[in-house]
Amino acid sequence: PSEMLSELMHFGKSLFITFPLKEQARKDMVEQYPGMKDTNYNPPDTMPDAVRTINAVQSKHDRSLKCLQYLTSGTVRRFMSQKTR
């Protein structure tokens, strides 16, 4: 980058100018926000359980998206590997 941009953006200065918070101070800060304190997180069901709950239309849509994702990844990966050589 140019000297002017380097001066303007302070590239020579460290991004981390303070020390990290201690574990308890960090936890207290996170829990002070409404909706976070005393909240128990329950993760979603595993994939086999989720698959059993979707209907036929959702299943068809899911399969078509998987196919598109697969085709796209094959195209993009080939292009990116050629680009990085």
C-alpha cells in the first residue's frame, strides 16, 4: 500500500492494543445483555431426526439444492485450482 494509505490506516500499529478480558469478566459482560442471562441452549436434533420431519416437497427441494451445490462446487473448484497455479 502507498505511504499515505499506510499512515491513514495505521498499518504499523498493532490491532490488539489491550489485553484480553479475564474469563469471569467476559462471562459477566455477555450475560448482562437481555435474553442471554439464564438461557439454556438446546441444540437442534441430529440430521436423521430432521430428515424424518420434512415433507415430500421439502425433500424434493433439498435433493435439487444438493445437486446444484455439487455441480457448482465442481465448477468453482476446477476454476479456482487453475487460477492458483
